[in-house]
Amino acid sequence: MGIEIERKFLVTSEAWRQAAHKVVPMAQGYLNDLAMVEGGAQKASVRVRIEGEDAYLNLKSRERGHTRQEFNYAIPVEEARALLALCVGGLIDKLRHYVNYEGHLWEVDEFLGDNAGLVVAEIELQHADEAFALPEWAGRQATDALRYYNLALASYPYSQWTGDERSATDLS
């Protein structure tokens, strides 16, 4: 069993692009929806992801915040494609850019399709209180903001957000 300790930030500029050393296209979907997880009927999200030439089945516990249980299993790409066809809600298409910054690896997700226009940066940490430097392109923290979780974006994509939702300062 793995534990994921992650912080998520809204991206405020394009400055990260020049530092990106790798980019991987991703397509992912969920076999359960946000209502089932948030309502407590299911205790984990179940995600299928094709990540470049690889594919994974992933389960994350439903806790909000920076620490969750995470289980990740490699599966054949053909099986992942078949599972994506069974997913509920919309599919998430994005480009993941990898950026090293002051001793940490940042993953900058540039969303495409129904979530185009949204760019979010994540950093995975070894422990919850680990110190890290915040790049100048990383804005407000969105770790606890449910609407920025990929599971939520599959159900209610960024293209459907109102202007108020896009500019909201309350990220809880």
C-alpha cells in the first residue's frame, strides 16, 4: 500500500514551460463517480489511465487534503482502452509536464478537451510537513478544493464552470 502526500496549486503564468524537461500525454477516466465517493457509498475512486505508452488501474481513498492511500497497478494498454469505454462521466485528457524546482519534482497538468484552459501543478512529498520552495508560477493552493480533483473534473468539467467558479477565491 502506498500513501500519497500531495499539494496542488493553481498555475498563474507560463514561466514553468521553459523548465519542463519531459511531457507525457494522459487519458484517464473513472469507473465510479464523484457522487458515489463523496456520498460515502464508495470509499475510493477507481481510475484508469493511459500514460504515454503505459497504462494503470489506480485506487485512491476518499480523504480530502494532502494525504491519501493510493494503489497503482500496471495493466495492458488494450485493457485500459476497454476500461476507459466503461468509465462514467467524461474522460480527462491532459499533458503532464515534469519540472524540477529546487530539489523537488513538480507535475504541471495542462488540461485539454472539456477541461482546456485549466493548468494545475502538483508536488508529491515524502512527509506531510516537508518543506519545499514554491515556484513563482505556482499560485493559490487548491489541495483541499474538491472541484480541482480529476474525479470532480470528469463529472463537472472546467468548460462548464461559471465565471464566478473560475475566479472564486474560496478554495476549500
